[in-house]
Amino acid sequence: MKSRISRKPIDPTKALESVMDEDAGGIVLFVGTIRNQTKGKEVKGLDYEVYRPMAERQIAKLEEEIRKRWPVRSIRLIHREGRVKVGEVSVVVAVSAVHREEAFEAARYAIDRIKESFPIWKREKFRGGRYAWVKGTPIQSYPVQTER
């Protein structure tokens, strides 16, 4: 399994298994799911639109940056594309490292960068058939850093 944008449902168990490592003392798995409400409105699902060529480059750059900043053993970043129903997995970050602190830090950094720097837009589908684009954070570029 490799990091990627996926049109198919994400299996968090497979992502977790893909970063298992006997040298790792800590493994962190973050699973983002679609919730059934936002700001008091009932949500029926989301549509994710992705500029795939740029998103795939961003995934590779983010993995490289994380490997330079933390001594991770393995990392998987997977984000859905297309229609995702309430309760389904939309994003997975799995990180293994020698120590738990690095695994937690790297996983938190990864999900924050995905939310802030990937060309992924979401449109919520509400009860009654209405849709609305979710206002996000302007895309930011993060230079590769080697210090922590």
C-alpha cells in the first residue's frame, strides 16, 4: 500500500498494517470520517474534488518532509476523492516511529498539512438535496524543513 488519493473506500486496517514495523515503538493511526451534521445542519454526505496531479505531488513532498523532520519508520497518507457518505472514512494518516512522541508529532503534522496545503475541495450535501461548498483555508506551500 502506498500513499495516494483514492476513489475507492479506504480501509484503515490495511493502512495500519502497512506501517507495522518491529523496530517501531509507536504507531499512530488517524482516521477522519464524515459526520452527520455541521453548524446545526444535517449532512447527508460530501463530494471531494481533487486536482489529482498536484495532490499526488503534495503527498510525495509531505512524506519527504516528514521523513526529514522525524525518524519515522513508515508513513501512509490516503485521502478520498468523489462522493463519500456519512460515517465513511475520508482520510487516513498512519505513522510508525521508534518512539511514540515522534509518531504522534508526525501524524498531527501530516493531517494539518493535508487540510492546509492539498488541492482538495469539499461540497456538503444537506438534507433536502441542497449543496454548499465548504470554505477552507487558502492553500499554503510549506518549505521542507530539517529541524524540529
